[in-house]
Amino acid sequence: MPTLDLPENIIKTLATVLEQLHQVLPAPKQETDFSAFAFHWQDKQLKAIQNPKAMRLDDLKGIERQKAKVLQNTEQFLKGFPANDILLTGSRGTGKSSIVRSLLPSYQDQGLRLIEIERDDLKDLPEIQKLIQNRPEKFIVYCDDLAFNAEDENYRSLKSVLDGSLQSGSNNFIIYATSNRRHLLPEFMHENTPVTKVDVPQYKELHPQEAIEEKISLSDRFGLWLSFYPMDQNLYLEIVEHYLTKANMNYDNNVRAEALRWSQARGQRSGRAAYQFSKHWIGSTQLASA
């Protein structure tokens, strides 16, 4: 077969066009590897996470009440009993995400699976439901840092799915979400200001209370709300001591002072800050002795 002797600039143009087409066209769908324990929803596919980050419930200190609620609800779900979708809200770094992730090593042998989804992909929730509806496993669909801006319409998809996921019994799909905000949609001062006939322009909302109810109703769809609060200094240091003890390292006054300086530099006392300091201290100590 004769070959085409094309000019170099034409070849470069064709290569650029092909690369752009490759970026625009959807990736070919692959069969889901349901032998995995965790998945990430991406490009409208369930992509297996072969080695999810290991989290342990025993490492989460100071949130025993919240852990107990999540564990009970999860066990109800796994046994086919009625269970609620959960919204975990509150201060950053206090263990909201860690509780959800730690469920996997605790219950994966009982058929629990975890699906992570980004907020912008919530419109795909019905597709996920269809994909797993005949599977024998139980799936927690997990969305981290859930919140919406005033123009975001993805919350409507979440509302409709939450209503459906309240079905009990044979349902194998439930939603756990974390957020730093108690109300997932923003509210504005003018929405809580009394409206009079005189000061309402033609384009303005005539029934603002209904708009407010629309925003609040999303949180109401979650059957179980759990709040997380900032921790005090003693609990912060207890977590640091816990991680150092697990690593067979000493916890003394020097470590205590460094841990407090670390939290002051971070501007917070939290489980996350305690864990990050512990990694820093353990790693630097091991490096110095290597």
C-alpha cells in the first residue's frame, strides 16, 4: 500500500486534532471489578480501589457517641434492617471522614463496600443504583465535604435519591456524607428579613419562606445527623500519645511541648492535627536514628 508523504505541519495538526478528540470522547467503559472492597465513581464508571487507606476505629478518640451511632446504623443496614442515611457535620479534622472510612476494614468481611463520589457527580447517583441493584453486597455511597453554592443544582438529584434510599429491607444502597456546614445550601440575610408589599420588586421572590424551606429540606432528607465539636487540649494530647504508643515510642514532656507548639502553628487542636504531628515526630525520630 502506498504511503502518504505529508508535510510536517500537516502531521502536527492531525496529531493535535487526534489528541483533542481523545480528550473529548468518553473513555470506553470497563467491567466493574466487584472483587474490590472500595470504589471511586469517575467518568461514569465504578473504578476499583485495590488498596484503600486503612483506618481503624480504635484510633478515633473522643467521639465514642458518634462512633456508636454510626456502627449501630451500619450493622442494621448490613443485616437488612431499616437504616438511615447519615449526615456528619461539624469542625474540621474531628473524625467525620475517618469514621466512614474505618467502617470498611471492620465490616468488609460482612459484605460492606464503599463507593466514594464527588459532589459534582451526584447527578449520577441513579446510575450507580442501577449498576449495583442486583449485587449481593451492601454499598455505602460516601460523599466527603458536601456543600452547595446558591447556583448549584446537583442537590436536587441528591434529594430525590435520599427519598428513595429510605426504603428498607432488601435495599443495598445507603448514603453517608460529611460536611463542615449543618445546612448544606447557603442562606442569606435577606431571606430571613420580613418582606412587605412595598419593598418587593417585581423580580424578587414573593414567597421567600418557601425558598428557605427548599434549602433546609435537603438536610432533613438525612435520617440521622451527627455533630462533631472542637476538642480540648487534653484530648488532643491523648491522641498524640495514642499514636506514639502504637509506634513503640516514648511520650514525655518534650513530646508534649512539641505537640502543643504544632497545634498552635496549625491554629487548631484536632484529631487530624494530632495524627499529622505524630507522623512528623515518629518519622523525624526514625530518620535521626537511621
